[in-house]
Amino acid sequence: MDEIDDAALAVHEAGLAFIEAGAERIEMEIDEVAENLDVTITADGKLDLALDSMSFRIIETLTESFETGAADGATTLRLRIRLGT
């Protein structure tokens, strides 16, 4: 149960980071890969995500890794959440 709560909190904080950066609409894709849950969040436009915010400190604590990117007029955030630890 703790892993599910941690994953939900990490995704929630990622959504907040997008909203705070001005996203009007976000999309989320979830893939289970081996012992990881990979979550990709995308929003249209080039957003300035505040990587030094409390949301990203929480994300960094709860995830195995995360990366941000911008391509094709969209901003993405990929979270890798370890399961089964």
C-alpha cells in the first residue's frame, strides 16, 4: 500500500507542477516495465517547470528517477517509480 500511496503522491505533485507552470490541459500515460511504473505527463506548449520547487523535491524523493523534456511544441515529464522494493 505504501508504494501505491507514494506513486499517487508523485503523480499528484507532477500534476501540480504542470498547473503551476501554466498548463491548461495535461495527458498522462502509464506503463509497467519490469519492476517499475513509468509515468509520462505531457502538456502542450513550452512550460518552465520549477525544478527547485517543493513538488520536485517530493518527486525526487519518491521516484527512482525523473526527466523533463520539450519537443514538438510540448513539455514532458517522465517519472520512473520502483515497485516491489
